[in-house]
Amino acid sequence: MEVRKPKPVHSWGDLIGEIGVIVLGVLIALAAEQAVEMVHWNHQLVETRKALREEIDTGAGHAYSHRAIYDCNAKALTKLREELLKSGPVWKAKPTAYEALLFTWDTSAWRTAQASGTLGHMTPAELNGYASAYQFPPLFEAQEAKDQDDAAQLELLAYDVNLGDGMRGRMLEAVNRAERQNWLLALGTKQFLESAAAVGVTLSDNDKKKIDAQIGAPDTDCSVRAKAE
């Protein structure tokens, strides 16, 4: 087999030409690599945005439910306080008509985006928009857990209860805490819905009607439906 030796460089012009060819080849290779990487991250961004918005959309439904139930829960707790204060030493069993909602606030898409480095390829404005929405789910989980504890305590009033030995005071304290959680959840979910809208996620009127139908009214005295402003 014949092996061809490279031609010797006879002048500075030839040398510069050879170097130019090498540099051009390197630049072409780098540009191709960057183009492939750009295509990869653009694809990642499309998929990540889709996953984040779907996750936020589910959260928006939960948030709207809290907004929908707020007025009815507030009225139920006000009525319960009045009845506790008027009751004699023995409480006669009656339902509390207070509904503590509990949801799963999934943030797996956000965590995946953080771990993959995809968030670093978003513009600062877009990243801040998603970060604003995702600051709320952990807060809602903690608030709902507290609300569940208070609701469980108030469920004792579904039975005949002796209000002596500080029981009346403990029940009133539970009512106060439930009122605060109800208010905090209504306020926080309103802010979450605003953050969701900022990244293009809003509930349709049809979605809202479905939630209204599912939530209903906690008691016969409350016919208020959603007032998500």
C-alpha cells in the first residue's frame, strides 16, 4: 500500500494556509456541537414547560377549590363559635358543617427541572415566573395539615360533649385556628392563581363549574359558590 507523505511547507503563506484550514475545521466542529446542544436544550425546554404547566394547572384546581369553599367555611365557623358560647355545660351533638380540604400538591416536574439543569436555560423572567408559582405548594401542604388537625378536633362536636374542664375553651381555640387557616389558604391560593396566570395557566369556566359542583355547599344555610377574584 502506498503511503503519501504530507507535502513540505515551502513558505509562510503555505503555513498560514495550513493553519487556517485546521482552525476552520475546529470552528466548524464547535459550531456543529453547539447547534446539537442548542437543539437538545430547546427540546428540553419545550417538554419542561409542558410538564410544569400541567402540574401548575392541577394545583390551580386545588387552589380554586379553597377559594370556592372559603365563604361557606367562614360562615360555618362563625356559627359554631356562637353556638359554643351559648351552649350550656353539655353540648348536644350536631355536625360542624366545616370542611377541611386536603390535596396532593405535586412538584415533581419542578424538582426534575431543577435537577436536569433545564431551568438554567430559561430567561430570568420566565424562571422567576415559575419559581413564584412553586413557592406556594409546600406552604399549602403545611396549612392543610394544620387544618386537618383542627377539623378532627371539631369533629368531637358531632357527639354529645361535656364542655366543662376547659373543653369549651379548647373547642373555641380550634375554631380560631381553623378560621385563620381558612383565611390564609384563601389568600395564598389567590396569590397562587395569579402566579399561575403569569406563566399562562388559567382555569377555564368549564373547569370552575366542575369544581363548584364537586365542592357544593358545606351546610344548608350556605349557598355561596366560588368567588375567585
